Amino acid sequence: MKKSKIFLGIAIVAVAGFIAIAADHIDAPAVQGGTNDITDFYAFQGEDTNNLVFVANTQGLLSPSATGSASFDENTLIEFNIDTTGDNVEDLVIQATARDGKMYFFGPAAPSSTGLSSSILTASPQGVVDITSYGSPATISTNGGMRFFAGPRDDPFFMDFAQYSAIVGGTATAFNNPGDDTFAGTNVMSVVVEVPKSMIGGTGTINTWVETKRKQ
């Protein structure tokens, strides 16, 4: 599970470059080696400043040769959680689930239950997009002011693990500039949804995090 905090509304104009990220890249034992490992979560203001963009990347460290056969797990629900009241409990969710080469999106809407268990919000469908094949131009669909994408992308996270290990081991004191990108040449499976701020609340502060949940 990944958490971030971003700001909505007019106040965002002063911090238009703000982006919140987190990463673990296959170090969570419960999902290690599986298709539902979250590598990164990004939340930021869209090019259209009336919108927010949520990105969940999964299945990190895919080699180019492995990416062509990689696919989203149809038994996994990707859920973007949005807390609009500051109590760290989701008030709205946006859900994404794959089926037969397409990614289906539901919400933003109030969840039927909060916490670790979820039900797909079938009464709140918002969009569907063909999952982009590796090496193909991005397929993007729109509906009701929202935009959707799902498919493989180059891993955007930069980390110099060798230098990090040297720092932790006491043989170096700082990162190099620019350093070596451990993730260079690897890919992730990415889900992206852009949503008007008016569908979330429009102003104020939100907490947001993403989860992957396996069908039971």
C-alpha cells in the first residue's frame, strides 16, 4: 500500500510542480514475485489544472523480453483511495480491474466498505480502455471528463542501488550526480486515471493511497 498527500483547488497553482511518490520494487514478502506488487504510486495535478492524475505501477523490473508477455492479473483489483476529511479513511475510491484485454474503471464513489476488503462498485462504472500492447502507441479513452490508460511503460523511478548500498555500508557518504539508474531498461505495468477535481471535492487537501486486492 502506498500513501501520499496532495493539495486541490486554487492553492495548487503555487505548487504546480508538486508530485508525491513512493516505491518498493518487489520487497514486500506477501507479493514478491507476483503480479500485484505495487512498485510506485504517483498523484499530481494534470496538464489541465482542473484535473488530478493518479498512477499505479505494478510488476516492477520487467525486462524488455518479459514485458511482451506480461499482463494484468484479472483476479486483482487496483484501488485508488481518497481521503477528503483528513481521518486517513477512504471517502472515495477509484477502482480498476482487467478483463479480456481491457481495463475497467469504477468511481470515484464512496466505497461499500473501508479497509482491507472491497467490493467492485458496479453501480458506478466510469470507463473502459483497451490495454496497450508492449511497443504500441498508448491507447487512451475518455468518458465524462475522465481519461484512462493501462499497459506497459518504462519504469520512471530512478534509484542508484549500488551507491545506496555503499552509503549504508559506510564506504560512501553521498549519492553521485547523476548516478547510475538501477531501473534503466526495465518496465512496469501501469494504470493511469485522470479525473476532474470537481468529482473529488474541488478544493482543500486530500490524502491518497493505492492498494492491490486479490479476489477471495
